[in-house]
Amino acid sequence: MPTTDTVKPRARRGFAAMNPERRREIARKGGASVPGEKRSFAKDRDLAASAGRKGGEASRGGGRTRLREI
């Protein structure tokens, strides 16, 4: 196990490396970079639901399991 004097601090990357004002500037946009006509899930609830099911099946983890009756 390394001692505390040999452990390097983790490098800050992505948002953590940005200054707070830059992070706020990006957060203010809140998805505005995507035009409304391209936000298909916002318009079609059934499409969003089917995509969510597909993703859940593909993930292979932690989903609900059905109890089989014997």
C-alpha cells in the first residue's frame, strides 16, 4: 500500500478542470444546441419508452426480474 507522501493527486479533467464561469456558461445552454425538430424523444413518448426498454435489455444489469411461477 502506498504511503501518503507517494500518492499523486488525481488530475482534474473535463468539467472539473474548467473555471466555474465556463461551467455555468455551458450549463445555461441546457440542451439548446439541439434544435427542437431533432429532439425526437421529447415529441414521441412511445419512441422514448421503446428506446429505454431496448437499453435496459442490452445493459444486462440490475433490472427488474420476473418471478417465475412453478
